Amino acid sequence: MTSQFDTLSATYEDFTATRFRTCLEIPSVRRALGDLGGAAVLDLGCGPGVYTRWVRRHGAARATGLDVSGGMIGHARAQEAADPVGVDYVLGALPDHLVGTFDLVLGVYVLPYATTHAELRQLCDTAAHALGPGGRFVTLLIHPGFRPGAVSYAPYGFRLTAREPLGDGSPVTLNLCFQSHDETVTARFWTRATLEGTLRAAGFTCPRWTDPTVSEEGVAEHGEPYWRDYLTHPHMVITDCVKAGSST
């Protein structure tokens, strides 16, 4: 899981400025997260730290990024050194002193990079262990309704290809193709039943599933027809669940 990301920090950082992220993904995440005022947030699989910095700037009292990629964490730490916003980054596993200290875990496309069910369960366990009572896990997944070839995502800066039929663990190739970037990584498709079962086994309530939406500014700037294909066949979905056995 590590090697394919170590050299992609600049690509992931630059993707933040694309229409897809500024007008659709980030506004959808913001709606899902709600008020971050005073919250302690763990960005699980933080990559170059884009969302770690974002949650800190939008009210989180404490923001920590966690990733297994040394290249990504190195880039994130360099960004913090150049423009400090008060975030911390951890390479590797969740340290014992951070267990149970977070109100919210955000996982942006982290579960799709689990290559086995055991890895999927481990990621869900990490999210659960990080949270205190009543903590939420909000994560972006490959949409269970994703079907290869249903629509071209190229206008939005990426391509997704996979072989039918899709089942648990099926490889999905992501090609980030925008500006001068042309990079490819491999993710995995997981069915809704497996995702819900794994989250419950890790100690979460059954998640709420929400399709992404475009911001009003995005519609005004680029027009409704530009977004129509994506919204008809979104490649991702946002799930929101609560650590079970605790008050909400």
C-alpha cells in the first residue's frame, strides 16, 4: 500500500485545485462534517495533508494526519513548516497516546486502498481506536453503485477502469489526468454489505450513505450540464457512522 503513493504527493496536492475538488468533493465533505468548532480530528490516510490543514482552518481545535507513506508525510510536514497552521503528522500506526483522543476521524479514499478484507478491518479498527465516546467516522468510498464505463470521468480530471463483474476486492485503476499530471494508482472495490459489516464489526453503527452534490458556486460557474454525468453516476459516496455503545 505504501510504494504506489510515495512519489505522488505533488499530484495529490495539485488535484486540490481542480473543479472536481473545489466545487464538488470539498463542499460535500464540509456538509457531511458539519461544525468542527473545538473538535479533535484525525485525518486517517492523510496523504499530503490537504484535508488535515483544511479541518484545522475550519475550526478544529486539534488536527492530526496519519499515513503509512513516508513520501506523503514528508510532503505534509514540509507544507506545515512552510505555512504553519498547527497540525501534527504521524507516520505509520496510531500511537498509543492518541488512542481514544479524537472526536472525529476523516478518511478520504483510505478504505478503497485496503487490498484484503483483513486490511479493510484493520483500517476500520484504527478509526474506532482513535475515537472517544460518541466519536464519528466520516469516510469517502468508491460508490457501491460504481460501474465501469457508465460515464467518462475525464472531464473531472481522472479516469476509473475496472473489469466486470465487480466484487469484494476487485482492482479499480485510478488515472489522475489533469493539467500536466498523468499518474496511475490501484484501488479496490468493496460492496456495501461488506463495508457495513466490517464497520459494525469494528464497533460502529451502520453508516449513513450520502451521494456528493455540487456547490451553488460550482453550478453557477460551470453550468449544470457539466456536472450531470458525474451526478448521475458518482464514483464516490460519503459514509458517516458513530462509535457504537456511546451516546450521540
